[in-house]
Amino acid sequence: MSEDHPTLVPIGEDFPELREPVRRICAKYPGTYWQQLEDEQAYPTAFVEELTTAGFLGALIPEEYGGSGLSLRAAAVILQEINASGCNASQGHAQMYIMGTLLRHGSEEQKRKYLPEIAAGRIRLQAFGVTEPTTGSDTTQLKTRAVREGDEYVINGQKVWTSRAMYSDMMLLLARTQSADQVKKRSDGLSVFLIDLKANIGKGVDIRPIKAMINHNTTEVFFDNLRVPASTLIGEEGKGFRYILDGMNAERILVASEAIGDGKFFIKKATDYANSRVVFGRPIGQNQAVQFPIARAWAELEGADMVCRRAAALFDDGKECGADANIAKLLASEAAWKAGEAAMQTHGGFSYAREYDIERKWRDCRLFQIAPISTNLILAYVGQHVLGMPRSY
């Protein structure tokens, strides 16, 4: 390695035994594959099935239930590599972080029944029903109700931005089982259910697609007197909000890792183009106006990656990681966006050409600052819980 032409080496590229197999799978699904899916508003069934068969989407399921039993950091590496390769991990990532609620709070009977089937790909658990049209991020005020009638619950309500519901066999659903005016804390009286979507389509469940800027196969789901067995309840009635919080830190860390993957995709694209594109007799990367935004985006991406690694280490050690998980997601989302902006500017007009995949990834990565939690909510969390300032909402 010479000082004039250093090799771009990612800092601390851990889990090479996972990264290389993921890269090999992703190489089979180039930009043209994802472009066609967008044209058809279709789901990447072949891609998700191959990831499942290879054991990657069952990474967090313990070996005793047929999964890989890997750490959260290992799962984060898998998702990061998928996005860094130009593919889209969001079409399968929910199967990783949803596991936490079922694994930590489900009964042994539920785990034995569902986890091996999910790990093997015979059952797809990709849908997470929390957000509603009228409550948004104010989860404790959701309106979907589940009323106990004998050995059943009767569910009525609506969920929105429930991605992949049309391509999922099961859904994890958060519903209110006790009226908000009857609980001491706003977070009480919410319960989690494992709903069999496929068995109930047209029998109390109606799923409608939402056309969006990116092809995340998102939907709204309506529940009209849906009757489900009481055995679908996960854990204790009324404690569902705490159950899903357990999985939210994992979700933040995994999504942050995807954002870092997108950022690395942009940096590589921008660097390669800046080195090869010659204008006025010199590569455009020689110009500081081109070079410096890419370099700064890379530096910020590396910083976000370090916080993400720390958050995962705390999570895997069973320690408090809420602040780190949220900050990792904030930093990674913004670093990825800056990397995307640098790639757009570097490619100039060609960034709008679909064949370069810059515009597709650019649209994808903008979502990270909004979902699954917005930047402002993270700042509110840090202000209140880390810095001790008054609650802002």
C-alpha cells in the first residue's frame, strides 16, 4: 500500500465469515432485479427465501429452536452487508427484531410451535402492527381494541405503515385490552398478539397496499370483529408496551446498521466514479469540492458505526443500551444521507439515471430519519433521559 494510492479498507471489518456469504448471495441480485421489483411494486421473494435458507434471517433465533443463535452484532453485520451490496435488507429485517418479543415473553409452547417454522422459512413473520393513522408515534394512545370473550379475543381497529403484511403469514399486533381512561399509566393496558394473517384474510382482516416513494410493500390493515384464540396473547395481558420496548432497542441498532450499509454503498459508488470520471483532463476526485464531501461523509459514517457497535455490545451483554441504540440510529441515518448527497453530487446528472442505482438508494435512505423512529423523537429522548431536561411532549 503506497501513501499516494491507499487501499480503501473498512475499519474493523468483523465477522468475515458472515460478510462473504452475504456478499455472494447479494451478487446474484443486482440493481436490475430491484429496479424491476419497483416497476412491478413486487416483493423480493427469491432474495428473502435465499437469505432464509442460508440461515441469515434466523440469526437471532436460538439453535434449540432451529435458528443460528447469533449475537445482535452478528445480525447487524448481516443487514449492513446486504445494504452495502446494493440490495435492500428492509424486506426481511423485521423477522430479526420481532423475534425479541416472542422469544423473551412468549410461552414455551408458542416458541416451540412457531420459532422452528420461522427459522426454516415455512412461516414468514414480517409484519409488525403498531402505528395507527390518528396516533402515529403516540403509541400509548392507540385505538385498536382487543376485548376478551371467553376463550377468544375480538379485535377491531386499524394499523398503517405495516410493511410486508401482504407477504407475511403472521403479524405481531399491539392492541389495547383495557381502556386508556381505566389505567394508571398511559403505557398500561396494552397487549401483544401473534396473529395468523393468512388464515384470517377476509375473515376479519383486510389488507390494502399503500403506494409510496420506495418499494417497501407497506400497507394498512383493518380489523373488523376479528376473533382469535386467547392463546395468541403473548405474555401477560396489559404488559404489551413493555414487551415491545424490549425489541425496540434491537430494532434501532439493526436499522442503524442498515443505514451504515447504505452509506458504504454510496461512498464506494462516489469514490469509484470520482476516480474514473475525467473532466478538463483530470479525475473529478482531484477537486476538493468533490473529494471533501465524500471524505467527510466517510468520517461521519465511521463514527456512527462505532456507536452502533457499542450499542450492540451493551445489548448482547444484557446492559442498558437505550441511549446508545437511539444515538446510533440518529447518527447513522444522518451519515448515510450525507453519503447519499455526496454520491448524488459526484455523479451529477447521471445520479438520476436508474442504471447507477444512486437514486434508488437515495430515496431508500431518506426514510431512516423518519422511521422506525424520527430524529426529533430521538432528540427528545436524549434531552429527557440522558441530559435530564423536562419532557418536551
